[in-house]
Amino acid sequence: MLVIGELINGMYKAVGKAISERDKAVIEKIAGEQVAAGAGMLDVNTGPYEKNPKDAMKWLVETIQGACDVPLSLDSTKADVIEEGLKLVKKKAMINSTNADDEKLNTILPLAKKYNTSLIALTMDKKGIPRDKHERMEHAVKIITKCQEAGFDLNDLYLDPIILPVNVAQAQGAEVLESIKEFKLLCTPAPKTVVGLSNASQGTKQRPLINRVYLVMAIANGLTAAIMDPLDKDLMDAAITAELVLNKNIYCDSFLSAYRKK
Ligand code: THG
């Protein structure tokens, strides 16, 4: 599974402060720690309060690439903010994200093709968050069709069923998990899937436990990537072990450290 480190996000107080003060050392440290812990990609989000998100995105991409060499997932609702980052990336990037709206797809798909990126597509539209797996499937079909029409390689598409916090939308957990499984039946090659895992536990008092159990269940349903906290060692161990049980890695007594080394 692809681990996308979630920690470079202005939503976190300390990170938001570092971004607004353009404090390189803080960002370099968080980038390096996430990669050392096993992140294969880093999510980059300037956060909701940044006054100049285009400039912040540029600065973040430059700063992170100075500290490590994994590819980046550029996380913004604004296409122009994402493009500022795309102009600078050294490795094949991920656009995070489009949704199923025509206007959004018509803007983001050309951008993804121009810069040869992967693409996360949220299975929602401007009418809001889907209520069940059927609505998620409808959005997924629309997104896949638009990708095919645009000549966008489906190998580069990651569908996001959108995880909601279990304390306010408890019924959505099962809908998300079933969507992860059923999206794969929609086309060949099967679309990849991604979730923003920490959404699941926002506002709860058992964050690590909820994240861990949710991730293992999602992996069992075929999840390909997760935006998550790679510094949560128990979470990483759970992911590695889930893939072992699914026979994706060969067993040895030291499988946790063996997997980390590769
Ligand atoms: N799908 C996609 N992208 C996403 C999300 C998604 N990007 C953003 C988010 N969701 C995933 N990243 C995070 C990052 C942090 C948290 C949750 C998801 C988080 N932050 C603490 C909180 O809100 O409680 C911040 C606390 C603090 O200030 O320290 O939980 O779903 N495609």
C-alpha cells in the first residue's frame, strides 16, 4: 500500500505557523521524519488560513524537495494553487483532488495530462457528500467515463470514497468500505483507491485505535493508498501486518523490520 504522509498540512497548528512564517527547518524535519517512517509520498496542503496559498505552495514544494526525494501529492481545492506546485515538482506528482463536477473535471483533467500526474478524484459533487455506496458508485462511474473521454490513463486514477468521522456519520463506515471493494469492478484496469484516514477519528477520544482498525478493514477490502500519519508506528505495523495476512509480503519472523528496510 502506498502511504501518503499527511503531516504537512496547515490544519496542524504548528505547521500552519511554520508555513506563515516560512520556517524551512520545521517543514524539512516533518518531511524527513515521514519518509524515514515509510511514507512513499507526501501530501502538501497549505491549510485553510494561508493568505497567499499560491506562494505558500511554491515555497512548500521547494522546501520539501530540498529535504527528501519522494513524490508529492498537491492538496488544494484550487487548480491555480496546485499548478504552482506542479511547475516545480521533480517527480511524477499526484493532484489532490478533483471531484465529479463537470467544471472541476474539465479544469483538472487537462492539468493532470499537461503535467503527467496521478489524480485523486473524490466521489462527490457540489451537491455534497454522498449518502451511501450507491451515490459513491454513481460519482465513480461519471469520473471514470470523463477520464476515458479525456484520454487520461486509468492506471493513474485514485478514487476516494471520502471517509467521514465515525462519531457524526457512523453509518458511513460500512458504505466507504464496501465502496472500496466495489469501485474495483467498474473498469479495467481497476481504479486504485485512496482515503484520508484521519478523517475517521476527528473529534473522537480514541483516534489511533479508530484509525488503525479502519485502515486494516480498508486494506482487507483492497485499498491501494492512504493519506495518513506515518509517524504512528502502531498504525504502520498494522498496515504491514494486514498486507502480510493478505499474502502480499513473504513471512519471516522479523517481517516488520524486513518490510521497513525495503
Ligand atoms: N481525501 C483526500 N485528501 C484529504 C482528505 C481526504 N486531504 C486532507 C485530509 N482529508 C487528510 N489529511 C488530514 C490531516 C490531518 C487531519 C485529518 C486529515 C487531522 N488533523 C487534526 C484535527 O483536525 O484534529 C489537527 C489537530 C492539530 O491541530 O494538531 O485530524 O479525505 N483526497
